[in-house]
Amino acid sequence: MRPAGLAILGSTGSVGVSTLQVVSANPGEFPIVALTGYSNDALLYAQCEEHRPAWAVLVDEAAAERLERRVRAAGLPTRVDSGTQALQRVASLPEVGRVMAAIVGAAGLLPTLAAARAGKQVLLANKEALVMAGHLMMEAVRAGRGELVPIDSEHNAIFQCLPPPDGQRAQGVRRLILTASGGPFLDAPLESLAAVTPDQACAHPNWSMGRKISVDSATMMNKGLEVIEACWLFDVAPGDVDVMIHPQSIVHSMVEYEDGSVLAQMGCPDMRTPIAHALGWPRRVASGAPRLDLVASTDLSFRPADTTRFPCLALARRAAEAGGTAPAVLNAANEEAVAAFLDGRLAFTGIAAVVAGVMDAIGPEPVQSLEHVLDVDATAREVAAREIDAATRAETPA
Ligand code: NAD
Ligand code: MG
């Protein structure tokens, strides 16, 4: 039996906050042992007041000091720690049975791996960790006798449409179908994309999310990362995973079987549903999400994804097919390009161009070790920085 204690890595983010809402909707069910964030001490303090965890971690030291002063003054039972090592430490505490991995990007890799190695049930939102180091992550889950339960709504949907995992590959599956909303620029004129602003890219039509994943949704790199995520989670090849645009975001994904059956999971686009499913699994618990109004949802439409509009989807498929270090290169280049776009240093259409340039410069190699993955990640970021500089110079009139 795993202990009931829950650690939430990234509790101050969008998925983290939704997780705490589900926890509050089920009083006494999911005791919180640890909460972590990067630097938002005001929000983490409010979360500590409400949930009284044993540990709170902020990566930023000055913010952690501010948090510690307030926690002490209020007499809360919470000990405060700082730095990246502390994330790995709280993810491995013996009183923690499950870890919500909701840090964004490559920063989530080491703490998520630590949780897997320590045999925790890992509720995985941090898809980038699996994209970068899927082989190492799956190996860590097996070696630690842990478990991965997907939080990403598409993968959680597929998990619900497959038979319960028993260590065997599901039988008779013809393909997995990931749905994608298409984001805010699904029908925008192609020539308008170069000029879109970060706020326009982050204004998702159906989902409210952190800024990095919102940009990934607008480029559809998010769906590409999800194809790679699905291959690791469900032990399938990239060719077995199709992507379908479904602008209403009601069908969260599907599994097609040999006999022609297609099983879908539906619900309102609200992350509290997959979070509650994973927290309660195999039971069902309250989520606080609105109920789906089937009469109002009659217009469910599907269309193929267009890689001229969404070149990032094709780049991710290329990385998925190449395997080895290619997905880590893709992910690092994308993180740098998205950060540059959000800072106003790169055009929206520059994101795919930078990722393609970095992938052309760094060929795939078989993954040797975690250090190898981290080296490749660092090199890809350096090459991406040069590509971003070159793109900026090309755009700036002399
Ligand atoms: P977010 O930006 O809202 O939150 C990220 C969290 O990570 C915050 O708590 C932040 O403080 C922390 N963080 C950021 N940088 C860090 C660093 N260097 N070290 C330690 N902590 C750091 O992001 P989000 O939208 O909640 O997404 C989190 C993860 O979940 C991502 O991997 C995303 O792809 C995935 N996901 C999110 C959604 C969603 O609806 N938001 C849906 C599916 C999957
Ligand atoms: Mg998703």
C-alpha cells in the first residue's frame, strides 16, 4: 500500500491550482505533504495556509526566505526549503505516495524522475519530461515499481478508453486518435501568422492554461509533443497515433479497435476532470468541473490536421520517428523559441523555423544516459539561441 500523502510539484501553476481545487472538493481524501513553485511566494503562502503541508519549496531563494518569514509568523506547521535539489527531495519523501508532476518544461525532468525512481504513483502533466527522456522515465517507473497516470487530457482520455493496465499491451487496438482544438489560429489567414502577438497566441478558445503550453497549442507543437508522450505511455509507434482537429474540445481523445469500435471520452474542457480521474483512480471522485450539456454539444466536428499551417506538428513527428535524442532536441529548441516569442524577440512563425534549424544542426543519437540527455538539451539550447539571434537580425532593418 502506498501512503496517501500527495506532493504537488508546480502547485502555483495552472495544473497545480486546479489540482488543489480537486483536493478541496474532496475533504480529507488527499492529504498534502508538499507544495512547490518557482518564485510566487504570495500564492504558495495562501496555499500553505489552506492546505497546511509539511513542506513548501520555492526554487528562488529570496522568495523562499519571504515565504519562510510569513509561515513562521503565522505558526503554520510547514517547513520551507529552496533550490532545485529540494524538489527532488520532497518528490521522494517516504510519507509521499503520489506526486503530481506539474512543473512546466525540462525543469520538471529531474524531480519527476526522482519520484518515479522512488516508486511513487506519478500523476504526469509534465509531458516535456517524457518527451526528453521517455526511455529513462519508463525504466525508472519499472525499476522503482511506481506507476504513471496521465493527466494530459488526451492521454487521460485514452487511458480511460483502454482496458485497465495489467502489464500487457492492450489487444486489438488499431490506432489512438488524439484530438486537438487547433488553437486560436485554426482559421486565421496564413499570411497573418507572422504578426501575431503573445497575448493573441495565449488566448486559447477553449482551455485556460499556462503561457508556454498555450503557445504550444497555437503552433500545435503541443500535439506533436503529445504524440511522443502517447508512444511512451501506451507502448505504441508514432504511426499508430493519429491527430484529428476537433474545435469544440468535447471529445478528449479516442481509441479505435480492430472490430471497428471507436471509444471516446467526453467532458467539458476543464482540467479538473482528468485530475480528479487520476487522483481517484480506480475510484471516481468529485472534480468540481461543470457537467457536459449534451443537447448544447450537438455540433461535434472533426477534420485532419494541416501541417502547412502547423509545421511544428510535422517537426515533432520527424523527431518521434527518428527517436533517440531527437525528441530532446525538439523540446529544448521549442522551449527556447517559445520563450523568445513570449519575450518579443522572435516572430510566431519563427518558432517552427528555429526548431527546424536546430534539428537540422543536431542529428539524432541513441540515448546513453541521463547526463547524455542533459548535454544534448544544453547543446540544443545554445544552437537555438544562435538561430534566434540570426532570425532577429534578419527581421530588424539595418
Ligand atoms: P504553468 O506555467 O501555469 O505552471 C508551471 C509551474 O511550474 C508553476 O508552479 C511554476 O512555478 C513552476 N515552475 C516553472 N519553472 C520552474 C522551474 N524552472 N523550476 C521549478 N518549478 C518551475 O504551467 P501549466 O499550464 O500548469 O503546465 C504545467 C505542465 O502541465 C506542463 O508540462 C504542461 O504541458 C502540462 N499540461 C498543462 C495543461 C493545462 O491545462 N495547463 C494541460 C495538459 C498538460
Ligand atoms: Mg493535452
